[in-house]
Amino acid sequence: MTVAPGVDAALGRCVEATRSLFGAAACSIALVDDDGGTLEFVASDGAGADEIVGVTIPVSRGIAGWAAMSGQPIAVRDVQTDARFARDVAESTHYVPTAIYAAPMVDADGEVLGVASVLDPVVDETSDWTLHVLGTIAGLMALVTTATAGADPAGQPLATLGSDVLRVVESWQATDRGGTE
């Protein structure tokens, strides 16, 4: 897990848990800047995590940018055939995915704070549950972002959400694999 300087570690725990849940190669969070013109990748886990954190792109670019601008989740199962795919950004991380799922992180007022992206998830691609689940998780990430921005994380009840989600995912995976938790 890699988190940009000044970004609460709770977002890192969120991407870690989300990557684990989807069995994905990578997961990241990009936040919209104050003027709404760019996305900055601030937390990532998995392939290319160290390289993507700190990268900024115009909000009008890439699959994550499309999710931010439209306010809708998107599943692109073959990025090579999608004109929105920012191949140069992927190549700069030394990991070029086949599939990207992205969902906007929307706050309580309906403002898009950022985008959660999942790269190469290992899920049943014939169902829409993945976008529903990712959309729900992105909403929770928005809560974490709002709760931890400019505040003392120890005093925020949502600051532990990433760890809580990770524990739930690990418990579910242990049970799903025949465990007894």
C-alpha cells in the first residue's frame, strides 16, 4: 500500500481492502483538486502502486476521469478497445491492465470528491454486482476522505473504516474458502 504524503492512511487501508475483495491486481484512489480540473492519485495498492501515487491527470482524461465527470461507475473489460484509456499513464506505472472498473466517490451533497479504480478484478464479469459493490465502497471512501481531511484522524470515527473493511473482507474470504470465522 502506498499513500501520498499528507493523506490519511485510512484511504490506504480502503484501497487495500478493496483490492483484496475484488481479487484485483491493483486498486487506487484519485482525488479531484479544489478547482475540479485534475485528478491526483493519492492512495494505491498492488501493481504499480508506488508509481501511480502522486500522478495527476486532467479530469477529462482516462477511464477514472470519465467516472469523475459523469458521476457514474464504469466497467471497461478490454481497455485496449476503449478510446478513454490513458495508456501512457498505465505504462508509466509499469503495469498495463486489461480491465478497469471505476466509480466516483460522491459526498453527501452529491459532489464528486474522487474516483476509486480497480484494475483487473477477478470477479464474475457477467453480472452488474461488481459495479454496485464498487459504487457502495466508493461512497464509503468519500466518507473517509471527508472525515479525515484536515482533521486529526485519531479523533474521527470513520478513520478506522479502512481497517474495519479489511477485517470484514478477510473474514469473508476465510469463511468463503471453508474457514470457520
